[in-house]
Amino acid sequence: MHDDAIRPFLINQDAEGHFRLTVRDVRYNSQGYPIVTGVMQGEFFKTAAAAKTWARDNFNAKAGQYSSK
């Protein structure tokens, strides 16, 4: 498995309709198994595009690094 399999930015919509951004960190153990940790950011966004823009500005996110699942 390579690093592109797990995208570092997860965008989900909560029950109130706000979009939330989770920043994920992927490490691999000695057998090559991925260990994924995530930190949900405190900001709320009206659209997924706004969340992507914020990730790009604050974490230097690039196109293709986002996931919605």
C-alpha cells in the first residue's frame, strides 16, 4: 500500500448541514499496516469548497488529497 491510498483530508457533513474537515496522518507499522490518526478541525464551513479552500490555505493541501468517506 502506498501513501496515496489514504487521502490526508476528510470532508464530512454533520447533522446540521455544516461541513467539517478532518486532517489525517498515516504511519505504517513494521509489517506495513497503515495506522491512521485524525484530528477534526474546530471550524465549520457552509460548503465543501470552502473547507477545501481553508485546507489549501492552512495545510498546503493539493487537488486530489480530499476524501468524503
